[in-house]
Amino acid sequence: MVNIIIYTTEEKLNHKKGLKKGEEDYTHFFWELPSLPKKLGDSERIYFATKGFIKGYFIIEDLEDYHGCKIEWNPKTWKDIKPIPTKSFQGFKYADKVEGLE
């Protein structure tokens, strides 16, 4: 199994962490991708990067593979990490390709 990284805006990351007003009590958030990343499973990590750095991760609780992929997590599983520089990208990339994450 592997972990993935998503690059997004700071505002969207704060939303996914449940930090926006009125969303602090949400129990789950999700991210949709066009297809299920190969080898990705429950209990893996979904890292998030913004402003040129990988900032932390959530523990994946559920994956739905339908006409695309829905990755779900509880925002309380967020873990900050020492920021790791990364260039912006679209879609996702595998975390095992990034030195310092695996």
C-alpha cells in the first residue's frame, strides 16, 4: 500500500481540516479524484501540500471507487509534519517518491 499527496490552496486545506466557521463539528471530509490511485487502501495517508510545501496528512477511513474515486477522512486525524518543499502539481502523486515522507 502507498500514500498519496494532493496539492491545493491554503483555504481549501483549512476547509478539509474543519477549520472554517460552521464546519468545525463535521465528522468527515472527502476528496474526489477521476480514478482510484493504484495500491491506495484504507488506513493509508493522504498528504496535503500548499504554498510550496507538504504540510501534513489525514488517515484515510474510506475509499469509494465508482465513476471516479472518493477518499474520506475524519479531520481530527490531521497530523502536522515538518514542511517538505514541493512544486505545485495537479491531481495527485505518490508519497513514496518524496524523500522524507516514507
